[in-house]
Amino acid sequence: MRVARAFSPAGLSGFFSAYITPGEPLRSGAKGGGLTLGRGVIVRVEAEEASETAIKTLLEGQPASMDVTRRVAERVLALKGEPFQVTIDQRIEVPVGGGLGTSGASALATALAVASAVGVRATYTELARIAHVVEVEAGTGLGTVSGLAVGGLVLVVGPGPPGADRVERIPIEPSIRVVVGFFSPMSKRATVGRADLGRINRLGEEALARVLEDPSPERFVKESWRFALKAGLATPRVVRGVETAAKSGAIGASQAMIGETVYALADPDVATTIKERFEALGAKSFVTGVDWCPARLL
């Protein structure tokens, strides 16, 4: 039996503009800006040769239906061209459904771990593209993998899959904390379906242009909040969370796209206070840092 482990940081988007070519996931993607987090998804894969391929998916040791994970594994195994019995166990360190990129993180970490466990010879970009394609086809993400394959405070300035996209990063002091407050899951598909995507795309392009004029963490979070408000995506609880973070001394705060999740950038001396105040509002909260490393094998 062969065993491999991989980690992908979770990632939150502050603003975005979607570029979708129907039926062509390798020509689809998103522009925007976001953060990769110190918490994420850990994937452990056990693989052994078999007479026919079988894939078992687990969540913290318990059987779970993980459609994106299964699709990624199938595509990686197709590169190998030999049957394997594969067990994929995941541990997700952040809330699911809160705009924290868990699907993309799962897809990318799974691609890396399965490839390692079965001995697929492929480049990082090839595996990241598999994760991107599955995300687009499943409707769970457009530009998430672009950020997770780079790490840091990311600006995706050219949409597309890894290798065809264009990504910039904004330096950020390593001491700065990210305080996340998760209220409840939000359906990305339903939310986007109700929204004026053309208007959202214009707002996303404007936000990206303004951040590129002044590439700083402060400007990033300021433009993210402007985007959330103008796009009509901010919920009352998120608004209260942002106001609370501002009163508590945060560098800035906004909403994770697309989720009922507030996040704040803060110095270490106020991060715990902001976390406690998010919890007082009813949020599940945690403090982490910005991960400057991309998804990787462990």
C-alpha cells in the first residue's frame, strides 16, 4: 500500500469578476483578489494496485459523499491508466459553505496526494488544472485554484486555469492576523443566480483596478468591502461584523465571497478581541495568518 498526504490552504475572495465560456472549463476563470489562509484541507490517500478501480471517500475517517474529490481522483487515475483501490480521507479545518474555498482546496490537495500515491508523473500545473476543471464543471468555483496554487494576498489579473492565468501578490506583514467569523452557509449558485452578474463583474473589475493603483492590504480590504456593499451581497450580520471589527481596531474588514462570513485583518494585539466580538454576534470564529505557500505535499 502506498500512502501520500497533501495540504491546501483555504482561501477567501474579497471581490471577483467571472469569465465563463460554457462547456470550456479551460477557457473559464475569474479575476479578483483574495487571501490564502493558514488553515485549510488536509488529504490522506491510501492506494494499492487492484483488478479494477475503486474510490472510497472519507471525512475525518467516516464515509462521506465527496463529489469533487471523487471526480478529481478519477481524472488523476486516468493519467496513470492502471486500476487502483484508493481511499481518500480529508480533514477540513474551516467551515464549509462560508466562502472559504474548501472545495477548491479539497480538489487541489486531492490531485496532489492521489498523483503521489499512485505514481503519476505530472507537473504541478497539470494537476492544478485538473482541480480547476472539476471545480468549474461542478459549479463550485472559478478562480479559487489560481490563488491556492500560488498563496499569499493574491490578485488574479488574468482569468483562466493555472498556467494560463496571470497572478500578482501583495506583500503583507507576517504578523498580521486574519480573523474569520462564519455565520451560516450560503449557496454560491443560488446567490449568483439571483444577482446581476454583469453589474457584479463591472464592480469586480473596478475594485481590481483600484487595488492595482495602490497595492496594499489596507486598500485590498477597503475595496473588498466597497464591492460587497455595492454588489448587494452583504447580509445584516456581516454588516454588523464589519462595524464591530472597525470599532475594535481592525486594519479593515469585509465579507468572504460568497458566504455569510466576515473577515478582518488585524494586528495581533486586537485579533483575539475581534474574535470574541464576532462570537458574541453569533459567529463561529477563529484567528489565523496568511499562508504564503501554495498547496503542497506533506
